[in-house]
Amino acid sequence: MTLKKTSFFTAKIFPILLVNFIGILGYSIVIPILIFIVIDLGGNGFIYGILGAMYPFFQFIGAPLLGRLSDKIGRKKVLVISQGGTFIAWLLFLLAFIIPKTTLWEHSSELTGDYLMTLPLAVIFIARIVDGFTGGNVSVANAYLSDISTDEDRNKNFGRMGASTSLGFVLGPAVAGILASTILGEVLPLILAAVISLIAIVVIKYQLKESNPCAVDTGKLKYQSFRRIFQVEHKNCYEEGSSEYANTQGKSFKSILKISKIPLFYSVYFLTFLAFSLFYAGLPIYANTILEWNATQLGVFLAFSSIVMIIVQGPVLSRISNSFRNETLILVGSLLLAAGFIGLSFNSMLIIYIANALFSIGNGLMWPSFMALLSKTGSKSLQGTIQGYGNSMGSIASMIGLIMGGLLFEVIGTMVFTMGGAVFLIVSGLMISYWFKGRSANQISETVV
């Protein structure tokens, strides 16, 4: 009799979960202290908002390029490139604390407020640009997980990936708060973020096995040109009978959109990130101005959300993923998210925490199930490209949502959360439409047979 492995971290996926956790931990460490760094270096809320938009904007440009590159030279090499960019970005961050606080220009207006653009602040902008452009590690990690997952464990694996993300977001801000209270202040969390990034590179280099069977071994080539180094001439590797590969050899966005279901899935990707960006832009203002929370109360609220998601994305999703279809879990999760968003608009501590629980359960069910569904779309040789363009959809939505969220909250207050709920009702409608279309297609197929 053979024993079935039920361990949360199986040997096959542990390295990529560890890489994802380390990356998120390093990223989330800076979240609680960034606003204080910006203000101390001469910026204000307006500059903080623009700085926040730099990462998703350049990720929008870089993620598809890295995703396509991972289809050609392999996931492992591109993950090293991505983490290398993150490490350089943290070094630039630290450089900003060493160079003199020279004023490059100053500005004052009703729209932007008063701010100084100093040399250290400009260096931090460069750091966020570098990190954003090489920030395709999420899409490449998802492509890697798609490569090593089977239909039986796909939902479980993406649930575990989500749990590792949530765990990183729980520990990162907590660690930052503790370290920032030491004599070194904000410098110590940044040093730790750089060290964590370096550890991630080592883990990828020595613990992660290449997952893409179509990758070209660039180590055996003579480095004669840039095209030879990055193997632009992709080798002929595709599944037999795969029409998607034949129709998408150029791997342009237009050609990827021709793959069945991709336009719908990219719409869901965009709408999901739009709603969450409205939430993350409005929540700090809501907590500070209306609820009158301090940083600790807000941290507890976010930690509670992350802990619920860890439970749902880990053991709960592992148990129920084989009993329910991805489409069902996405629909239920979207409806719970809609209810959670709407509940956040009530000025009652009890209702807000109930809404937080609904929000977190919905997110824990919906997003890993959606990523598992997306990972089954198209051929394996296109997963890096598909995930990269999906990441770009999220980046565009994040830029719009982060800018709109703060502005809308000033005008309509907590109704901005109701708008987020309405967005998830639209997502639910799209999934219901997808379900009925799939059912109709199956009925037609059975009739023909």
C-alpha cells in the first residue's frame, strides 16, 4: 500500500514557494516605512502616490518581456534576472541614505501641495523603476508553478502559493515595525530587504530546478550576439497538435488574445486588480480620518486579513479543491468579495471586521482558483507569455485604481468601497456567463456525438 503525500509543502513545490515568500517578505518590509522616508527626504503625499505608481507602470512594461524570455531561456534564469534587479533596487534605496540631501527643485500648488525633489528622493524613484521593470518574478513564478503542476494538484499548488504570499505580507510589516524602532531607524529594514533579496537569488540558483522543457541551454552557446545570448530564435518545442502554438509563434499581445478564453480571463485579471487598488488606496485614508485608527490598529486589521487568507488558501483550499470546479470557487469568492467590500463602508467595528473576514475568505477562494484556471489555458510553451501579459493587465489596473482611489475617497468617501464591490459583481457576472457558455458548448458537443 502506498501512502499519499498530504504535506502542505511538498518537495516539488517548496523551492518556488520559498522564493515567492522571500520576494514578498522583502517587498512588504518597506510598506510601513516608505511614507516616512519620502516625507523625510522632502516629498509629500502627492510624491508618495507618484512613487507608488512607478512600480506597476514599469512592471507593465517589463513583465511581458520577462515572461516571454522565460519561455525561451527558462524560468530559472529569468527569476535570477528579476531578483538581481530587486537586489540592485535595494542597494539604490540604501544609497539614498548616504548621498547628500541636495535639492533639485521645489514646487508648490493646490494640486500637488508643497514638496522638495531632493537627490536622495530621485535615487529612490530610480530604485522603484529598476525594481518595477525587473518585477516580472510573480508572473514567471506562476508560469513555473503551472509547469510543475498536474490537473490533480493545480488548485492546491496555487492555493499554497497564495498562502506563501499572505504569510510574507503578515511578517514583512511586523518585522519592519520592530526594526524601524531601533537606533538605525528605517535603514535596518532596508538592509534586511537587500539581504533577503540576495538569499532569494541563492535559493533560485542552487535549489530551483528548471521547469520549462522548451528552454534553450544558453550556457552551451558561444556568446556572439545579443540575440544568441537570449535565444530569440526559439527552438521548435510544442505539444503535438497544439494549434495555439502555431497561431501565436510571435507571442504578441494581439496573438495571445486569439487564444480561447484569454480575453475573458484578462478582463477578470484587470477588474480584480482595479477593485483591490481602490481598497488599498482608500483604506489608509479611511482608517486615519474616519475610524481614527493608529498604525498599530491598521496593522492588526491587515494582519487579521492575511491570517484568514493563509488558512483559506492553504488547508481549506487543499481539502475542497477536488470537490468543486475552479469556476464555482471563483464565482463564490467573487460574491464574498463583493459583500466584503460593501460591508467596509459601514462605520461599525463589528461590521468592518465581518466584512474583512468575508473579503479575506473570498480572496482566498477566488484568486488561487482563477490563477489555476489561467494556468491551464494555452500550451505550456506559452505560459510565461500568458502570465506576463496578465501581470500587465494587473499593473494597468493598479495604476488606475491607486490614483483614482485616493481622489474618489475625497469626493465620495466610503462609497469607493461600494464601487469595489460593484466591480466584483461584474466579475461574478462574467464567470456566470462563462459557465453558461461552457455548458452550452458541452451540450452541443454531446448532441453532435
